[in-house]
Amino acid sequence: MTHFILILICISAGVILSRLRLLPADAYKGVNAWVINIALPALALRYVPEIKWSSQLLLPMTVPVLIWMGAWLYVHIYDGKKRLPPESRTALRVTSGLGNTAFLGFPMIAAFYGESEIHYAVVFDQMTFLIFSTLGVITILRASSENTEKLNILYFVKKVFRFPPFIGTLVALVFSHFFDFSPAIPLLDKLVATMSPMALFSIGLQLKFGAIRQELKLISAGLFYKLLIAPCLALLLAFALHSAGNLARISIFEAAMSSHITASLLTGQNNLNPRYCSLVVGVGILTGFITATGWYFLLKYLF
């Protein structure tokens, strides 16, 4: 119950302060900077060394890929009927194929399954980031003619290896074999504890619901795939791989998260239907709380 109250307070605080204009319009950027540069690397250093690598982790490593591929097929079918403008088609692909597995996923997993189970979500999130920083960015930039000159391998390698959570994961993977991280655990726990409230507060600051009617059909299409079809794909894969327990539950639960905030922001910044990109994040967060709760009880019964 404490975690749910925390989610409500932090998001509400962000919404209220934003509406009252007590903070600058781009204040969320400063909050995100802490989460991305401090809290998420600390989380990787805290939990990645505890991951027991095995073939079982194939599920959280492959589900993000399956969801991304499924989104392209889904949008292809949807576009065949609706004939979307190119910018809306790309926006729908990106926001449907990438989930909010860290900013919202980690706090919700802590609330439903406990913080000790986050290490499974870390694997899932790192795969989501790799897809976003490579295939996602390529998709966005290709659709934005003004950025085509940046499409080279070196550009994407730099993007990946300069991302602090990815660096934190690499350090944890490599150096945990040579050094004992346990003395740093109390400090890391304190830093990790800031992630959920800061991330949720940032989400509240960014929630905007103006002009929702104009984009309602596209929002509905995106969230139908992201909140319902995507976790169903993960569920089928879990059965195919004979996965069980919290590994299966958390992999599917992460698949049921709403659209990736950073991917949606980057898509909008490149003039690919920015109004839709902003709205699908806000509506997805609120709707996702309901659908994720439903998935939690269903998964509790299935696994």
C-alpha cells in the first residue's frame, strides 16, 4: 500500500506544481537528469551483480524485441486501413514498440512484487534501451529529413556508450567479477531509493491532456497494442519457453507498461506528430495503472 500511495503523491505533486506554474516549464529535464545520470546507474550497480545469468533470462531479453517487431506488423495492418500520414505512422510505431520500463515500470514492480525482484526488470529495461538507442533512433531520424546526415554507425555507438545507465550496467557486469560491491550497497540503496519518487514526479510534470479529442483514434490504437497486445505476445513467449514464477510475471508485466517517455519525446521533437506523442504518454500512464493491475492478478493466477 505504501508504494501505491507514493505513486499517487509523486505524480499528483508533479501535476499540481505544473498546473500552478510554480516551476519552469522544462523543470522535468532537471529531474530526469538525476534519474538518468545518478539513480538508474546506481540501480544497475546495485542489482546487476546479483543477477544469476542463465538460459531462463532469455525471456526478458527477447520480449522487447518481439514487442518491437510486433509493433511494426500491427502498424502496417492498421495503416492499410486508415492510411496514416507518414509522421503519424512513425510516431505510432515508436510509441507502440517501446515501453516505459524504467520510469514507470520499476516503481510499479516495486509496488507489486517488491524491490528485491527489480533485477529481472533491469535486464528487460536494458534490452528496451538498446532497441530504442539503435532501431528506435534510426526509425525516428529516417522519418525526419532534417536529421538524415546523422545516420551513421559511429553516431549510434556514441549514443549507446554515453548513456549512463548502460555504462553502469557494463561496469556492474565486468567489475563485479573482480571486486566485491557489498560495501557500497548501503550507499547504492540510498541513491536507488530516489529513483521512484523522482521519476514519478517527472511524469506528473509532463502530463498534458489538451487537444485529446483530435488524437483519440491514434491514441486508442497505440495503447491497444501497448497495453493489451504486447503483454499477450510476452505471455505466449513465456509459455513457449516454459518460463515460470516471478521471472515470467515481471517480463510480462514490463511488457504491459505504457509508451516509452524518452522515445515519445524524441519523436515529438522531430516533428513526428508531437501532439500525439505527448498525449499518448499521459493517457497511457493513467490507463496503464488500470491495465497493469489487471495483468498483475491474471499473472498471479497463471504462474
